[in-house]
Amino acid sequence: MITKSQSIFERAKAVIPGGVNSPVRACRSVGVDPVFVVQGDGSAIFDADGNKYIDLIGSWGPLILGHSNSEILETIAETMSSGTTFGAPTEIEVRFAETLKSIVPSMEMIRAVSSGTEATMSALRLARGFTGRPKIIKADGGYHGHADCLLVAAGSGAATLGIPGSAGVPEGAAQDTIVVPYNDLPAIERAFEANPAQIAAIIIEPIAGNMGLVIPAAGYLEGLRTLTTKHGALLIFDEVMTGFRVAYGGAQALYGVTPDLTTIGKIIGGGLPAAAFGGRTDIMHKLAPLGPVYQAGTLSGNPMAMAAGLKAMEILGRPGTYDRLEALGKRLGDGLLAAAQAAGISATMNRVGSMLTLFFTAGPVTDYATAKTADTARFGSFFRNMRDRGVFLPPSQYEAMFVSLAHTDEDLEAVLSAAKASLAE
């Protein structure tokens, strides 16, 4: 019997490449077809066939408050009643930037955009324009969006699908991108020495999330700060995923390291498409219309996204929020690892707050090379078994799971019960 999701997928493949609008959604690496979602409510989603799943993707991170949060929906509806977009300045954009700056002080000035890719692409252009240098450094397996210069040794969907780069990226676009292993300060020092006065910036996920979750080694982020300062380059923290996820002020607040520029997204849109980049005033003054570095976007600062983001930041600032997220994340992480160990399966758990990855490898996982030692076939089986038991996991070993404030103790008990049964098969 053909399910409704299967029927929709067949229609989708006729009009959308691969039947999906973002590659990892196709679920090819885990050996199944995708389910098509029709509704989200709290910690759960429902597919076209009426099946319910406890959601541990949360739209890949933004839904830290859960699906259909009533305060967010009311805010969007109220804002929408005055219009959806204007292509002209609005006061809510100013309040959004003022609020974000108050929470992430390193973002002294802020430019709103509509996606994480826009934010990282623009931040790198700005870094090059500010320093007058052509080259950038990124980590092997680090994913910073699909701009040409960043699709070199990229993680996320590129890692999941086994794509080493991307067709269509000209050689010249990537020739100034230097790739080093994550957590390897000596490699960065060597890159600076080999390219004197040529490197504009290092762009790094302070907690890698797109090779699976990988935690920065002690002193790594501090070392990046020291090296960039020493060599006159900028330090860019890509907090599109970690911003407001691992702490109220992001990973830079958690670890006490201040970057020159920050890219941030997902959660600051409150479930709508929004992102931003910002940093030191002297750098941001190089942006048009003040300076020569051009960046623009018709839907940048969309009032509904700004309003939803403001409300999300307000809710997350309430007392006890991150204590609860930490408790939920710890319970899930500890429980999943224990379930794997009880089944006699080699596994490593990497977790920071409510963001986590269970790697099917003996570990430790400290960079992309060690992440790739994970048993992806084992993960595929685990994914399928969990989905059959009503748990919606990211369909890739190289992605992170996310817990939301909407998850209950009963939800986590159900997830862990499903994990024990799935891993025992």
C-alpha cells in the first residue's frame, strides 16, 4: 500500500530536484524515503499519514521553544496585521538590533539578513574588504552555508551525501580557501606562516555542528583569538547554530572568547527565516552605504521575522530556561549512550547543552577525521528503527539532535525506551 507521504514524494520528484528543497531531507543516506510533515505541535510533528513523531530535529535547531509556540504565533499574527514586508526601514528592525547587541555585546553593529548562508557570505566579504586580504581559513568538515568559497571540505549535507565539494564552483572561487583540521592550532599557525599578510579571516563554528557535534578542545578558541590578533586577521564565529542554543549569549558567552565578527541565525528568527551578522563598529562601518563593501537584501529585516525573533529572545531570557535545557539535554545524551553501551555497541556522545550527537564509534570524536570513523550503516539502521517507533531524528550521522523547551520528561522517557529497543535489534 502506498502511503500519502510516498505519493506526495513521487509528485515532488517530478517538479523539485530530488523531491526536496534541501538535500539532506531526502533521507538517502539512511535508506528510506522522507515523510511529509503537515503539522507541528509542541515537541511533536505529524506526517501526511497521521503518524506522530517526537521531534529531535526542531527544523535543524531554530525551534528551541517547540512547534507552534503560542506566544510566537500571536506575535506573528499581530505583526502581520500591519503588513508582511515593505522593503523600507521599520522601527522593529532597530529594536531587534538593539536587543541582539545587548545579549551578544561583541555585535556592536548588526546587519539583518534572511539566511545563515547570507550571513556567512557577507561576513567573509566584509572581512576581505576590511583587511584588504584575499584568503580565508575554515575547518575540514565545517559547514558555513553554500557560498562558493565555503563549499570546500564542507560538512552537513555535503558530508552526508559524500560530496567532496560541489560541481559548479569555479576553481578560482575556492583557491583562496585554506582548510585545516578542527581543533588543530598548529595547522592554523602553519597556514599563517605559509601565507604572510594574505589571510583575511578564520571562520569557525565555535562548537562544530555540521560534522556531527564536535566540542572545542580546551584552549582552542582562545588560541584562535591569539593567532588572529597576532597575524592581523579577523576571527569570525559562525553561531548560526550555536547562537542562543548553547547559552543565552551563544558559544562566545559560554567560553568567554570574543570574536571580531559573528554570524547568527535560526533561533533569532523565532521559526521564520532570519539571520544576522555583526561585530566591531570599525569593521561594520565598511558596509554600504557607509563603506565600499556592498551587501543588500529585499527581505532583510522582515517585520514578521524580527518580531518573532524578539519574542523568542524574550522568552529565552526568562529565569531557569537554560538550566532546563541543560537538564533535558543531559538526560537524553546520557540515556542514549547508556542504551548503546547496554546493547554492546561502540558509541560516543558529544553534547553541549541541548545540542548533541551520538556517534557510532568508540571515539573520541574531536574533528572531521574522527567523526568519519563512525559506522554510518549502524546509524542508518538506528534512524529507521527510531522512526518506526515514533522518533524523528536528523537523517544523518553528521548532524546534531536538538532538544526544545517543549520536550517533557515523558517525551524523553519515550525516546530512550525506543532507543533501547532499536539498538537491541
